[in-house]
Amino acid sequence: MSDATIRAVGLKRTFGDVEAVKGVDLHVEAGQIYGFLGPNGAGKSTTVKMLSTLLSPTGGSATVAGFDVASQATDVRLRIGVALQSSALDAKQTGRELLDLQGRFYGMTKSNRAIRVKALSELIDIGDALDRPIGTYSGGMARRLDLATALIHQPTVVFLDEPTTGLDPASRASIWDEVRRLNVEQKVTVFLTTQYLEEADALADRVAIIDGGLLVAEGTPDELKRSIGSDVIIVTVTGDPQVAATIASSVPGCGPVDVHGNEITVVATNGSASIGPVAIALGAGGVVMTSMTLRQPTLDDVFLELTGARL
């Protein structure tokens, strides 16, 4: 196995009596997009802040780009870019002024700053808006500019903490495109935290799920989806869905059954073979069904199976 660009062993962080991160192990290869999934309060942002040297670990260890985050923080910071959930963009500055200032913070020469600003303006594709005050930007444009500020010094690793939270679907799709281009064209390793399962499914080479400060699963999106069964049967019912769940769970070939509102979700080894028996069993049990759907598992199903909740 090659050396990891990001490695954590037993990484912990406590705040008083609260254990926010309880011992996380990570191994992220160079050039990967690594998705880090979890609900609010799971420990995602705390982990990112430790890996990006904004918080000191209270246990365990971590290295990023070959340097220890605790004892070699300056070396780590020179090699990473960070775009956190809350960006601090000066509404009165233009996008160009902000990027130039960020380059000056890294000690870049005037000519190198001009080259990088030109390259980044093409990457994030916001056109003439680069010379307008940031206060005139849409939410999507501001997030893309924030991404550009994290890239001005050509980092080898970029941490993106929920980069599309609160954006409309078109802006989210645009950010996805920028992340793909960044990874493919510039070979940057991307550590992406998100609450959007479809985002991780679309972008990530590997995915880790954190819940309650602990990693509960790690693998490629396909591996994780295969781990819970071959198919998912979704049945919408009238009446008590718990009764339907009890009946469906007794059908041979069916695994865990979840109740969500007036729907039950049935994990089946072979959905095509099981959907008929499930329908017959529910009908015989007096359950009135309004719809029945067979589909492949999603990361949402994986998350539900592992944590008992949906994102």
C-alpha cells in the first residue's frame, strides 16, 4: 500500500466532558476524492479542523502531506487549502482583490499571483464577476470564489467542509463540476465532508461514515451499497406501518425493515424474487398498499442500516 496523503490513527478530540471524536482511523491515498459523511454533531467538522491544524487533537495522531498536524502545523498549512462551512468573504472587495490578497499571505510574488488568479478565474468560471464586489455575488458564485481562495498557493490537499450546504440545485451541480475538475486536472487530493449522500455517491472514490464520533463504515460507494443487500423494496401503506414491517420481515429472503412515515423499506437479497411474496404476505395480513417500488440500495440505505437514522 502506498503512503497516505492523509493518515489518522486513533484521532480524538474532547471538549470538557464531551467526546466529539472518539478515535478515528483514516487512510486517504493521493489523488482521491474522499467523502466524509455524517449528520450534524457526528464529528465531521471537528475532524476536519484537526486535520487542517485549526484544532489540536486530544488523543491519537494524524499526518497530512507527510507532516504531523500537531508538531509540524506550519508545514501542513503550506500544503493544504481549506474551505469551511462559513466563509469570511469581504463583501466590499472584488473577487480578484481577495485572491490577490490570499496569495500575498502565502508570500507569492506579484507575477506568480497574477498567473494563479488568471488560472483560477478560468477554473471557477465566474467571468466578469471577478472584478465586481463580492457582495453582488450569488451564493453559488461566493462558494466557488471561496474554493478558489483555498487553491491560490497550489496545495496538494484540499479540505472542503460541506461546500454546497444551502445552495440551490444548479449551484450545487456547478460546485460538483469544479471539484471534479480540480481533482482530475490538477491531481489534488480532496477531503469532502457532506450531509448530501448523492454528493458523496457522485464525487467520492471512497466514503467513510461517522456517527457519534466514531467511524461506522468505510469503502467505495459501491462496496458500501453492496454490503447491505442486493435490492430495496419500498412499500407505501395505509394504516399502521409497524404491522406491515413485522409482516415483511418474516418473508424469506428479506432482511432488516425500516419504517419511515407511512413507508416501509425492506432490504432483500434478491428483490425481483422477493417483491411478489412481500406483496402477497402484506395483502394476506390485511395491509392496504398504495405503492410498491423495487430499486438498488443507495448510500442513504447504508446510513440507515448502520446508524438507524436517515441523513
